[in-house]
Amino acid sequence: MEQRPVILSGIQPSGRLTIGHYTGALRNWVSLQQSHECYFMIADLHAITVRQDPAELRQRTLETAALFLACGIDPQQSVLFVQSHVPEHTQLSWVLACLTGMGECSRMTQFKEKSAQHRHNVNVGLFAYPILMAADILLYQADLVPVGADQKQHLELTRNLAERFNHYYGTTFRVPEPYIPPLGAKIMSLQEPRKKMSKSDPNENAVLFLTDSPEAIRRKIRRAVTDSGREVRYDEQNRPGLSNLMVLYHIATGKSIADIEQEFAGAGYAELKAALTEALIEFLRPIREEFERLQRDSGYLLSLLAHGAERARARAQQTLRLVYDRMGFLPQAPYVEGVRIAMEDSSHADL
Ligand code: TRP
């Protein structure tokens, strides 16, 4: 069989997925599925670096799986799995931690930001987060890692760790390349359009979730912040609110920005908002409907994830075995019944 390049990527189940996840991740994952061997992971181990409610984490993990499928991830083609189902992630993470300098982790922009945000809980896991991410990637010998620009620094660390390991212990890991999605993939907050739309934003009106009902979409677009001015002209610098709505309209309809300007020439923001609302409702409808259908069948989702974990683990185990061997860990011989172990020899034999 021909070898396709390997892709690994993941999303944390730390909130409901937004339209930003669709444009920045899921949409690209779906189009990479046929030409690549893909591993798509729900990064629950990463999520606990900030406090999670257990019941909610469990529910979000299953929801995230349902949304991956509803957006077009095909479990026949790709391996869909939950990070904590594959223990090799934490195992490799320890090995890599022993090769990482404290300074390398403390320099990470995301660590600095998150430790400022969660001042009362700056835990060691938050610090070591990029090492676990490196383990995720290197375990699968990934060639390409689709990530948002905010994860580029973590990928740089991953590459350094792979090269360091290969240098000390002999070539073991493939050194992965980042795959940064094309521009226009970044969706901004509907309330503060200079900030990225975030699933954990406390203001619900700032975020379009993939599962939003038509009523929620209507309300959020109605309340979306626009800028002063009247014409529908794309200008990210000076009119970030309007420009963000235009990008959303582009996503929902496939029309180019130039065509959108044409369409609303002579009209104003209100017309754009009205058309955008209807376009978004229709665009998100099939995703939401498929999501709701899958949600009613958690047995199916669970067995799919079990199968995914098995396939993921088969690959992860190969890498970890090689790593342990290269590091000089004593191989574990199979235990054979009836063979005497030297230690418990003669002296105690007659007890
Ligand atoms: N850190 C990533 C994020 O928050 C999620 C993630 C975890 C990931 N492990 C990964 C992404 C491995 C790509 C590859 O967006």
C-alpha cells in the first residue's frame, strides 16, 4: 500500500466548538482526509491544565466527537480518538520532559498568557502543556500538523525536541512541519472584533457555536458590534467588526469578498446583517442536525472512539517501544510460569 503523509491534530474539549474551529481546523481536516493518513484527537489531557468540572468534561468530550463527525470527519478514513484513551501520550511526555529545559517552557507565550489568566492555579501541567503536545505529535510520526498560528511556538518546541532526541539517541522521530491554515480562517469575537472568537468567552453573544439554533444566530448577529461608517467595504484595520461579518458571509456562502462588496453596493450594514443571518442559519443547519442525531446515539459514539483508540494505540505503541529501547530501558521479558526467579532462590525455597 502506498504511504500517505501522516497528519495529527487535536482540539481540547474545554467548551463548545465555534465557527472559528470550523474555518480554522475542521474544514481543513476534512479536505486533508483523502490524501493523508489522519489522526484527529480530542485533547482531554490538555483540557485539565485548567480546572474542569468532571461531568461537563465527559459531556464535552462526547459532544466534540459528535461535532467532528457532523463536520465531515469520516471515521472510515481517519482515526478519531480521545487522548486519555491512549496512555502512551503521558508516557512519552515524561521522557520528553526530561529533555526539555525549564527556560524553554517558561518562554512559551501561551503559558505566560494562561498563567496570567488563571493566577490561582498556575500548575505544573500548564507549564508542561507543550511537552505533552510534542508527545501527541511525535508518537504518530506525523509529517504535518495543522494548527492555528497561536500554536506555532509549540510546534517549534516539538521540532527541537525531536531533533534533540534524534541527536542523542539516534534517529527515532520524524521532525514535523506545521500546516498553518490559509488566511481568512480567523474569526473574531462578535462583541470585541479585535479579539479572536474564543469558545471560553464568558459573553455568549460574542461567540457563534456550531450548534447554535436559528434563534441564537439571529440574536447574535443582530447584536454583533459594527463600526461607524455605512458602506459595506472590507477594511480589517479600521472596520474590524464589519470585516468580520463579511468573512462570515464569505464562509457561509462561498462568495468572494469582492463579490460581497458588489452585492451590497448602495446598501448598508442592516442588509448585510439580514443576509448573513439567513446564510448562517442555512450553513449551520446540516451540522447541527447531524450533531443532534449523533448525540442521541452515545453508544455508537463510544464504540467508534474505542475503535479509534485501538488504531491510534497500535501506532503509538510502536514509537514508544522504540523510544524506550533507544533510551536504554531494560526490555520486559515475558513472564513464564514455572521458571524460577534467581532472587527467590534456595534460601526461602522450603518455606
Ligand atoms: N494545544 C492545541 C490547542 O489548544 C490542542 C492540541 C493538543 C494539539 N495536542 C495537539 C494540536 C497536537 C495539534 C497537535 O489548540
